[in-house]
Amino acid sequence: MNKLTLRLRLTFLTGCILVAITICLTFISINNVDNTFVQPNLNKKMLDRELIDQENSLNKKIIDDHTFDENQNNGITAHIEVIEAQKQFNDQSIMWMITIIVVGIVTTYLIAGRALKPVSDLSRNVKSINEHNLSQRIENINTKDEIGDLAISYNKMLDRLEKSFMYQKNFAANAAHELKTPLTIIKAGIQVLKLDKSPTLEDYKENIHITEQSTQRLIQVVDDLLALASEQTEEFSNSIELKNLFETISNELHPLCVEKNTNIYLDICNENIIGNQTLLYRVFFNLIENAVKYNHNNGTVRVIARVNDDNITISISDTGIGIPKEVLPLIFEPFYRVDKSRTRQLGGSGLGLSIVKTIVKKHKGTISVKSTLNVGTTFEVNLPRK
């Protein structure tokens, strides 16, 4: 049964129902004819003839034998006619039953084919789509039923799949670029030393310094990639005191604040949150560090933590260069940089905000950003209290 097409299965099941109903109705009609019309009529005729015979026997003393035989023959002839009519009715009923069954099954097959045509079209379109033409969409399904809904859902799935493929493709290209750049610098330094017939000690020291910086950058990129791709279940049972957490981050970033002549102002509520202390430290250190790095000289960074129902909302605002509105949805993508030249000068692999978002999601929280060019940027993190 499962090897048959959907059209044949629908026809078979409908045909079975049609056969059962038709047979039942045919035999019911035959039985009703026998009980309602044939037998009562026959019995009535026989009874009428018996009454007539009795009346004639009372009124007449002598019954002519020839007349009796003629009446008997008439009764037999009427009985035979009734039986033949009954047989003819039964035969016609069975013939009509067979005709209705055949016509019904054929009609069901044709209607099922027409009804399932959108399914065939959908199947044909789906088979034509592969990893090389994910931009193709199903456009020939115009029905307003479940098939149309299925086509719409499939197109939405293709949108998500295409976006995922592009994301993976861009991620691989960006990762390769980030890894290739420091390797190219290292290789170039080695080639310069090889071309120099008598390199000095200073040349070696400079080359070692460049190699060390490039190696450190490689290590940072690899570590960030591992952190971003990690699916390990971390321990989220630490009770973290918010004031102590942000004071520690502020003290650690003090040298950078002095360099940028930037002040960090803390307004933190006396609350604890449950989570992984190492991961959350990395989240807020990264956000506050960016707020200082991309701030103007003599700028300020404000960190505010407030209780909001069952959540704690932490906002980190700066008075820095800001982020263009059109690229705000992209800043959490791996390796995305608003200003690539400026980012490379300040360091970083372009994975920081991606890691931040991943850690916040692991803590069942949310992160959002608002920014105005040359006015400032505000990141807002919402985390559950428990």
C-alpha cells in the first residue's frame, strides 16, 4: 500500500467506500422490493382468488371442472410474471450497481489527479532546487489551501537556508583572511631576512617582534573561533555580585582610560545574578573596553544596572564615534567591522561582539544596541535574575 502513489491510494480507499455503499444500497433496495411489493401483491391475489372460490362454492352447488382449471392456470401465470419481473429488477439493479462502481472509481481517479496536481508541481519544483540555486523560489503554486501554505513555508525555509549558506560562506572567507594576514606578515619578514646577505642583530630583533605580534594575533583569532563554536555546557551556578564585577573591570581598564583620557562612571544596583562568572566577565569587559576604545578623547562611559521585574538590565553608554544605523544589525556577525582600518589599528579579530551575543544567549538573556553617529552608542543587556 505504501508503495502506491498518493493518487492511487486515494482512489483505492474511495473505491472501497463506494463499493461497500453501493452493494449495501443495492441489496437493501432488492430486499425492500421483495418484501414490500412482490410478496404482498402475490399474497393479495391468492387471497382474492380464494375468497372468490369460496363465494362461488357457496352460491353454486356444482362447480364446473373446466372453469376451475382455467382459474388455476391464471393464478400460476400471474405468479410466473411476478417472479420474472422480480428477476428482471434484480438483474437491472446489479448492472446499475456495477456501472456506478466503475464510473465512480474512474471519476475519483480523475478528480484525485486534478486535486493533487499542485502537489506534483510542488514536488517537481522542490527537486529542481539544490545548493547551487538556493535563490530559486516556488512561484507556480497559487492555491489558497494547505498546499499553498506548504509552498509559502518552503520558500521561507529556503530564505533561512540561503542566509545560513551565505553566512557560512562569508564566515569561512573572513576566517581564512584573518588567519592569512598574520601568516603573510611572518612569511614576508622571513623572506626579507633571507634576501639580506648580512642581517644585523636589530633586523633579527625587529623580525622576531613582528613574528611575535602576528603569532599572538593568530592565537587570539583561534581562541575566539573556538569560543564562538563551543557547544559545551558551562556551569551557570555562580552567584555574581554586580558591583564587584564592574569595579574589577573598571580597575583593569584604567590604563586604557588614562591613555584615552576617558572616565568610566558606575551606577550599579546591589543585586546578584546567577551565571558563569568567567563568561559574563568577558561579556562586560568586551563591551566596556569597546566603549573606551571607540570613544572620543575626554569622553565618558556610563554603566547602569537596574532591576526590571524578573530581569536585570545593564546598559553601557559612551560618547564616542557611533555606528551607522544601516549596519547596526550586522555588528554581531563574526568578523564584521564598521571601520576596518580603525579596528585593525586598535586591535581585535572582529569576533568580540559575536562571542558576547553567544554568551548572553547561553545565559537566556538578550542584547540590543542603539547608536547615533558622533554622539554615542548604548548596548543594553537583559539577564534573568535567577
